[in-house]
Amino acid sequence: MRRVPCPSYVTVTPGRVVRCTGSAGHGPADDMHQGLLLVILPDGREHAASLVWSTETTPGDEDHLRRAQ
């Protein structure tokens, strides 16, 4: 049986979209999504990074957003 891919995605920069890979624990009732992206560190090294997101607010969101600016 083939699983229908999750339609969720997030735009990390204009023209750069990360699609949900439907990781373990992902389900229709869960509004948690995960995708992989390539990041380049200041020293030029490349690494894979995991990005997790939700469309629902969670405790601490305001604090995280304030520190990210």
C-alpha cells in the first residue's frame, strides 16, 4: 500500500521550499511536520539539517521568535 505524501511545506527563503517527509509519529491528527534541508556553515562545510514545524502555536513560541530576531 502506497502512502499519500503529506502536502505540508514551509518556505525558508524566497524560492526555497522544504516539504514534509512524514517522519515517524506523523499523522493526520498531528500538526507536526519535518523536512530536511542542506545548510552551509560559515566555514563552508555543508550539513543536513532537520526542520520541524507546526501551524499551531505552542507554549514558548513568542520567546523563540523574539530570540530569533
